[in-house]
Amino acid sequence: MEGLISTGTAILEWAQRLGLISAAIAFCIGGYYLIWGGDRGRGKSIGWFIGSAVGLIIVMGAYGIAQSIDTNIKF
């Protein structure tokens, strides 16, 4: 069982790194639309900013959710 838990933790850490990189790229794309998007650029950039922020919160919170489930479940 400990091997399964350590594998799950490693997968979550990998997903968090990938999520952090993806959020940085999404913020850059949103900034690009905000600066160079013209009249409709602000609307496009808001979608990128909100989407990347929500995704980052979900990915970074996944480890905390997994830890709370692990401590509360009894087999």
C-alpha cells in the first residue's frame, strides 16, 4: 500500500510542475492578447487569465485534497 501512495504522490508532484509551467504559458498568452489584441484583446485575455488561475488553484490544491482523504480513510 505504501508503494501505491508514493506513486500517487510522485504523479501529483509531476502534475503540479506541469500545471505551473502551463499556467505561466497561459498568463503569457493572456498578456499577449491584452497588449496586442486590439479592441477585442481585453476580452480574450480575461478568459486566459481566469482559466489559468483557476487551473493553477485546482492543480496546486490536489495534493492537499489527497492528503486529507488519506488521513480520513480507514480500511
